[in-house]
Amino acid sequence: MVNVKLYVEGGGDSSYLHKACRKGFRKFLEAAGLKRECKLSIVACGSRNKAYERYCTAIKNGNGAML
């Protein structure tokens, strides 16, 4: 099984908001039918640019990533 990280915009600059953002995306994806057993990690990045930069870095390093 492949581990994939989903880089998302949102969550501001605090760890509390990042946690809330990840929780919201998890609820959304589960409601859309994604199983919790799926090896998908949600990474709240804050700004759109940070999300894109972190996604590009992951791809360059050969990691499974989605934006």
C-alpha cells in the first residue's frame, strides 16, 4: 500500500488551527466515501503558496503526494 500525503490550503499559522483543518478535511473525505483505513495523511499548510511548495518538494523527493 502506498502512503500518500494530501497537502491542503488552510489552517493559518497555529497548530490548533492546523489540527482543526485536518479534522475538517478528514470528515469531508469520509463523507465522500474515503475509508479511514486508507493511508492518506492530510497536511494543513496555511497559505496556498506553502501548500504548493510543500507538494512540489514531496514530488521532487519521490513521495506520494496530492494537492
